[in-house]
Amino acid sequence: MKLNLPNILTISRIIITPFFLVTILMELLPHRFLIACIIFSVGSITDAVDGHLARKNNQITNFGKFLDPIADKILTTSALLAFMSMGLCNIWIVMLVLTREFAIASVRMIAASNGVVIPANVWGKIKTVSQMVFTILIMLLGEAYYIVETTDTELFSKLPDLSLVSNGLLWVTAIFTVLSGAVYLVDSRKIIDFTK
């Protein structure tokens, strides 16, 4: 199968994910939040660009429809898992997100067995964008906290705990995640025969 540019960009989002994880989890790396944020941002940009190019150049394929949301999930879920290991994300947020993703993946497989490819809905896109934007914001805050901690310990002691700010933002994405999953499941019932 010959890959078009949008699909190559989608695959690249999967490829850069391990580099993002290694960077953000490397505690001894100076400015790890900033470096990881740049890597993650590049991946996020490919998400916007691949869809735009596919529509503009009439290169929308079933492969792209199927892989694009999977690539998004790999990148955004890796960030949540990294944040959880760093104490910046509550385990219940991760549980809600992963439950939604596994449920939707199951529906996608059932749809595929019926010869149907269900693209992401608008709620799914809002969920993905919110996850990406808040993830970037948390990493920028992490970088800011790192700079303050290494230059002004007195000011750092007065800052609110980063984990509180991070969890507040991520609970918003968790709500979007649950909503998008519910809408997706309701919509899928209209086009999939679950009795087969």
C-alpha cells in the first residue's frame, strides 16, 4: 500500500511518542518539560495538518480514518500516563479516558467487521484538542515551575502545587472524554448492526 502525505504524518505522530515519553520522564534532564512540550506540540500539529491536507487534496482514506484517532490516543494517553507517574494526574482520570478509548476501539472493530468505518465526531475532536492543549499548558507550567525553583526558592514555595493545577485541567478533558464517548456510542447504534 502506497501511503499519502496525510497518512505519513499520522504515522509520524505514533513514532515520536516514545521520544516524548523518554524526554518527559528523564528527571535529570534540564528543561525536560520544555523539550517534551516541543516534541508533543510537533505531534499535535501533525494532527491538524494531516486532516487538513487529506480534505484539501481529496486524500481521505479508510486507513487514515482508522489510524488518525488511534495515533491521537497513543500520543495523548502517553502524556496522561507520564503525568500520572509524576503525580500530576489522578488515576481516576486515566481510568475514565482508557475505559472510553477501549469502548470506542471495540465499537470500531465491530464496525469494521460490518464494512463500516466511523470517523471521529465533533465531540471526539473537542476531546482531543482539549487534551493536547491542556497537556501543552501543563508542560509549560512545569517548565515555569522548574525555572522558578532553580532561581527563586522563596517564590517557588508560594506557588500553588502544580499537581492541583494539572489535575484541575485534566478533569476538564476527562469530562469531554466521557461526553464524546457517549455521543459516539449513541451514533454508532444508528449505523451498526450489533446483532450480527
